Amino acid sequence: MGVVASGTKLVPTPYMVAVMMRDFAFGGVYDDAFSGTILTHLLASMQRVYGGFLLAAAIGIPLGLLIGKVAFVRALLDPTLSLLRPIPVTAWLPLSMVFFGLGPRSAVFLVFLGAFYPILLNTVFGVRSVDGKLFEAAAMLGCDGSRMFRQVVMPASLPAIFNGLRLGHGFAWILIVVGEMTGVPTGLGSVIMDGRTLSRPDLVITGMVVIGVAGFACDRLIVVLNNYVLRWSPQHRG
Amino acid sequence: MADRRPFLHVRDVGKTFQIGSERVDALHHVDLTIDKGEFVCLIGASGCGKSTLLRIIAGFETPSYGDVRVYDAPITGPGSDRGMVFQDYALFPWMTVRNNIAFGPRQKSLSSAEIRSSTEKYLEMVGLAKFADRYPYQLSGGMKQRAAIARVLANEAGILLMDEPFGALDALTREQLQDELLEIWARTQVTILFVTHSVEEATLLADRVVVMTAGPGRIESDNRVSLTRPRDVSAPDFNAVRRNLTEKLTSHVSRRRLKSVA
């Protein structure tokens, strides 16, 4: 009521957002703490997104291949992983601050957690769903053991692995905002939080737009890579 | 002097499957010898165990009793001396035709020049030289099966095990591939064991037609086809052989049907 009476605009006009974006990118309008800082924040966020995402891929893919292929590893790890999986990543926020303190490492950890499960589960699924005939064909052509793994299991699982990477990448960009709410001074998530604290909705929306555009552009890069690596499979082109 | 040991010897092989609480006798005391260079067709109604027998010879499945020997050496698993051609091709979808054919040679420690020359030779033999850089999804069914045949030939497999390889193809392509297979067989002198449910196909291709029956799966009769090659499917003597084989194939089936009616 008070808001309506005082005529305060909580939702800025597109023009206000455009001005803010211009200032955020090049400065020269408001000349405050956010003017011309887009690259600082974008690079800080991307470092955390890709730190966490690449870590998730580096652990999730090999682990997924092992869990999918080796019954012993599956029996060993599957119960633990299945129990941890339903816990929402945001629920880890307080604990991650205890583990890693207030700062970027906590954000990287959350991004890692968010990207890890889709990558892991899709890799496991990929390995488990390789057509058995391909193993027979490879075996009769003299392929066995570790060569079978490298020459049949890995390429045959690639479509599912890429699917996991793409999903995980999406989650990574979602979680960066949550991760950067934990008191880091830079990053697009912190810009959004600052905008909220300072009651500057134009800044909030600017942060949202930049995250959206950056996430989209990076997703297209993954799709391009996906289409090149999976050029043998028309149904897996994005 | 010729080697007097049987080339491929299926010795008293049986296979029982446990499906739920039921035991199914898929193969029952099967004996079969095949000479080097022979073209043998296995025909029979579905469920007679012909595919199971082929998979046991390939080493994909182990028999419940008995064994399979190549020159008296029992087989213990899949091996590059026996190459399987599957009905649904089982080409590696992430490899081009050329790399599919080179897959077997690459498993051995051959020089890259040797791998290349053998790959090109078999690409040429099956008429796929122009399509060497295509992926399997870019090929027709007939071309895929040609690639699959070249893949086992390039692996220097002495025995080709073919499980209804032309079953999924249209009639025209099938005829063409039958001709090509006979040509390849004459050129390479490979031994072929070919599973089909078409009496005509067996009569056209085989030196010997082995008729199998179901329940339990066993060999009903072993028939030498002495028609001269190339064979003409419209010739009277071809027809006589085909009719004779059809009778052998169906007599058992109709006998069983009568029994179950009575």
C-alpha cells in the first residue's frame, strides 16, 4: 500500500534496465561501484562455473564409466551416492560455508555438486545401455579387456555423456547465483544480491540478463562441440 | 597332403536354458562337421536352435555339454578365426565404413600400411570404396551388410557365421547380395555357415543344407545339394531340390501339429 501510495516503481522500465546495462558494461552514466565492471563480474563467475563444472566432469565421467562397467565399484558406491542424491544442492549451502568458508571456494563447491550428479548418472546410463551386440562384434574381431573399454564402451557412451554435460552445465549456471550469495565481493550472483540490498531492481535485472546471455552462449558452444563429436549420430544433434 | 582332421567339428553339443521354472532344451545332442571351404546352410522353423548353435560356434555362448573344435582345438570364446555377420549388422556407429573394416586388423599388431591395404582390398571387394568415409547411418541396409561382411573378411576369419544376414533386406537387394556373397566365397575360399529360414535361399547358396527341428532342437537331416553353379532358381532341377527340402522342413512341423490335434 505504502509502495503504491508513494509511487515507487519496484519494476523498472526496459529503458531503465537498458541504461543500467550500458553503465554496467561501459560506465559513464552513474559512475558508481558497478559502472564498467561487467568483465570483472562475468570473469569471476565464469571461473567458478567452469572450475566447478570441469571438476564435476573430471570426477563424474571416469567414476560413471567405472560404476557402469565394474560391478564391484557399483556395489561399493551406489548406496552412498543414491542417498546423497535427493538432497537439494541449496541445502548444502550452510555446510559448504563451514567447509570452505565465506568465499569463492564455497561457490565452486556448490556448482560442482549441482553439475556432478547429472554428469555421473548419465555416464552410468550410457555405459549400461551399450548394445550387447557391439561387444560381441568387437570380441570376435579380437578386441578385449582395456581395449574394449577404450574402443567400444567410451565411444558408445558418448551421446549419454554429452547429455549429462549439457544438463550439468545448465545446473552450474543456476547454482552460481546461489554460490555467490555467500558473501563474495565479485560475480554476477553477488551483483544481483547487491542490487537487492540496495533496492536497485534495474541492477538485479541486469545481472539476470547477463547470466542468461552468458549461459546461453556457453550452452551453444557445448552444442557445437556435441554436434562435432557426435556427427555419426543424427539423433544426438542438438 | 590335405589335413584329415575335420575343419569345424560340433561334437555332441547341447544347450538348455532356464526360463523361469521351465527348462528349455534349445539344442539336443547336435553333431555336425564342416569341411574347409564348404558353404553350409542351416534351416529350420523358429525355435529350432539354429541361431543358438551359431552363437555357440561363435563362442558367444557356452554349450551345456559337448564342445566345438576347429582342427581339433576346442574353442573357448569369441575368436578372430570365426567372424559373425549379424542380421542387424552391429556396425560401430561412431566409425566410418573404412574404420569399421579396419577394426579387426587394428587389434593385431600390424603396420599401418598393412592395415590400409587390407582395408582397401575388402572395401573394393564389397563395392564400398566410394562410400568408405560414410557413417553407418548414411548407408542403406544392403550397404551396411556389405560393410559387415567386409569387416569379418578383413579380419582374416576363416569361418563366416551368418545369422539370417539378408532377412531384413528387400527382395531385390537380397538377390544382389546373395550373388555377391557367392562371388566372395569363390574368391576367398572362406568357409560359410549360414542360418536362414528361406528354403530357396538355402538351395541357391549351399553345398549342404542342414535341416533342424524344434522341441528339442536337433538336426533332422543333412542334405547335399549337387546342383551346378551358377544356379538358376527357375530351373526344374532347382525346383525339385527345393520341394524336397521344403517337405523335409514341413513334414516334421505338420506331424507335430497332427499329434497335438489328436
